Amino acid sequence: MRACEWDTTNFLVVSENVFDPFIYYSHIVPLLLSLTIGFYVLYKNPKQLLSRILFCVTCLFSLWVFFDLVLWATNRPDYTIFFWSIINLIEPFIYASGLYFVQVFVMGKDTSLKNKILILMPLLPFVVFVSTKFTLLGYDLSNCNRESIEGPLTHYAYLVEVFYVLWIVVFSMENYRKIKNAIDRRKIKLVTIGMIMFLLTFSSGNLIGSITDDWRLPQWG
């Protein structure tokens, strides 16, 4: 570890280990913007269910972004293991809450208890196994990349994320056909496309980085 000459970290995220200043831009800007949107919407209508769900989505996303920035900066293996496990837990919840938001928006009311259980069921393995080797197998000391070795739950996460995106598409298309009002149809189209673009852009960063091992390009996600 000493041979790697890692820099120390201040305030969890300030470190020379973050080799490219663009990484700070790609994390801090969307973090602040998403929190601003979330708090503004909640402030304007705190009793509305949609406002609370959107606030939840923005908070989860902001936590993920902050913890990911910690991983870029930290020189401590224990921090890497901890925060890597947490973002693996948070990420699928972002997709689940995005699906929940679209459903409530389209239907104009809360969903049934049965539907909520169906949304949450794929998330149970993450909650149960987040602190086990199913999530992370260990810490790679063979190089100086400060990386954890991901377990099978990470690959399961990709399947779950695809599942939620497809659920959004199918659900929106089915309800879009039932609605005759042009304005309502346009609203459904915009919200659905917006949520899908957000989720796909979000996940594409990890996917591209994992395949190409180039982590600068995915920062645009």
C-alpha cells in the first residue's frame, strides 16, 4: 500500500487521488442540481405523494453521487469497501423509486400494496446480502487502483435495473393507449422518456467503465 503512494483525503472527497478535475464537475454539479430540484418540489407541495417520491429519487441519486466521489478520493481500503457496498445498495433503489414515480404520475393516485410489494421484492437480496461476500469479495491489493472485487450481486443488480426500465416502458405504453386526452398523453410521454433517459444515462456510466476500463468517458453520464 505504501508503494502505491496514495494521497491522503480531506473531508472524504478532497484528494490528489482524483486524477482529473472533471470528475469533481461530473459529481458535484448534478448532486447540487438534483438536491435543489428535490427540495424545491417538496417545498412547493410537501403533501403531494409525487413530490415526496421525486424528493426520494433525488436524495438517493445525490447520496450515490457523493459516495462515488468518496471512492475516487479515498486512500483507505476500509472506506472503499464500506462506500462501495452502500452504492451497490442505493443504486437499485433509485430504479425502483423511479418506477414508483412513473406509476403514480400516470395513474394520478397511489399504487396498491400488492404492486409496492412487487416493486420491492427484487431489492430484498441487496438488503440482506449488502455486508456479505455476495456484494464484495474483497479488496484488490495487486495494483494501485484502490478497487474492490465485486461479487455476484453486482451482476444481479444489472438485471434488476433492466427489469425496472422495461417495467416502466411496458406500464407507460399500456396506459398511454388507454388515455384519449392529448395533453395527458403528452405528459405521460415526456415523463416516461425523461425517467428512462435518466436511468439509462445513469447506468451507462458503470457499464461503459466496466467494459472499456476507461472511467473518464462515463463521467458524462
